[in-house]
Amino acid sequence: MTMTEPAASPVQRTPSRKSVLMCRPEHFTVSYRINPWMHPEDPTSTATAVAQWEVLYRTYLDLGFDVQLIDPVEGLPDMVYAANGGFVLDGKAYGASFTYAERQPEGPAYMDWFAAQGYEVHRPVEVNEGEGDFLLVGDVILAGQGFRSASNSHQELASIFGREVVSLQLVNPSFYHLDTAIAVLDDGRGTAPANIAYLPAAFDEPSLEILRERYPDAILVTEEDAAVLGLNSFSDGYNVVIASRAKDFERQLRERGYNPIGVDLSELLLGGGGVKCCTLELRR
Ligand code: ARG
């Protein structure tokens, strides 16, 4: 045979239209330290944070997403990390109850927004940081513990949404929220099977066993990509918005038939957050 075989065509990926909530970082700064990324002694630029965030916002609009905005509150510099504002599914919003005093007022601010939008708001009893630690993958909610959300919040979550909740133990303080260690590539609501990407070193051995068994086709990312919060990304099932510096992750996504879109959120990384942290998915 003289002709070269065509390369096996990757899976046909179909984007779904996402609805998300974001918060413009008008009051962003790093004035306290609640994760290893934060260095209050170093200068930050609110203008740069806003400009970088605007690119992410535009990217979502260009992808056809429905993007809702919550008003930023002065004195709450971390409010830009909307993922922590709650967990929203089936028209219900489970409010956040933050670990650290500095962020506690964000909980009611987000709950007020959910209520005003007609969501059935569930006030939290247990400490939890919303979609930072809770990720919907297919019919299951993966739930992180170890640094922020308390294990009791996993039961609270299960009882509110009536879904199976799978607890995972985070062990590396740099990857303190589940959404810094796992990216949901396919949420299983479209045609493709649910799938994820993750950093193995962020989990203890029993959690790794669960991940290996449930997601044999998962993408494993390098420490280097995880260290720029490459996993902290947002996928619509085809387009995956990621940190532009996560080069190997980008390559792996392309190989699997996804369309990675790189954005630079270096200023927001100074607060310990990236793409996903700035994004809370709204599911009616
Ligand atoms: N400075 C914030 C904190 O430490 C960053 C939150 C990042 N959010 C996330 N979903 N990972 O709480």
C-alpha cells in the first residue's frame, strides 16, 4: 500500500450551552493568606485582574454561554472566585459556609443572588465551599475534603440533591479545592460518557483507587501543568477553557478531540484561583 492510513479520527465531541455565574474582580487584591499561593506582602494589580477576567468573560460569551453576573462587594477580594459561592443543580442552590472568617460574608451574598433568581436556596449547616469542592460528573457528585469543605457537608449535599456523593481526600495544600485537582471534561449530560482529568499526586491512595476505577480513560496531568492551575478549567464537552501555560494538558486535550482555549489569569493565580474558580455553573 502506498497511501498512508488516515489517522484514527478522534471522538466526535459536541458542545453543550452552559449557563454560568461570574463576579468581576473590581475589589480584587491579596490582603490575607488562606492558601499557599497567596502572598499579601507582594503587590497585585486590580486593573490587570479585571482585564484578564474580561478575556475569560468574553471567551464564554463567544462560546455562546449564558453568563450571569453578581455584584462584587467591597472588602471581599476573593468574591471573584464564584465557584465557591455555592453548588447549583436541579433549580436548587446549596449555599456556601466558608472555612475562613475572611470569606464568610460571601456565603449570604451569593445566597441572596440565588434567591433573587428564583433558586430554591438551602442554607448550609456544614462548612463547605461550593463548586470549589463539589463537581457534578454524570449522576455522581465528586466531593473534596481535607482542606476546606467538611466531610459532613458531603452528607448534607447528598440529602439535598438525592445524588450519589463520592468523597475524595485531598492531600496537597497547593491543591486545596477539588477543582484545582480535577477537571470535568464531560459532565455526562451530553452524548459522550462522563470523563475527567486529574492530578494523581493531589489524592490519597484510597481516593486514587476510586478515580482509577471510575474513570479509566481520564487524562492524567503533569505536576507542571497542575502548578499553573491547569486543571482549574471549564469544559462544555468540546471547548475546554484552560490556563494558557498548561501546554501538555492542551496537547492531551487536542489528542482526545477537545478544543482547548488558553487564557492567562496570572493575576488571579496570585489569589490561588484560575478559570474554574471564577466560574459557577448554574443548572436549572
Ligand atoms: N483565595 C481563595 C481561597 O483561598 C481562592 C479560591 C479559589 N477557588 C477555587 N474554586 N479553587 O479561598
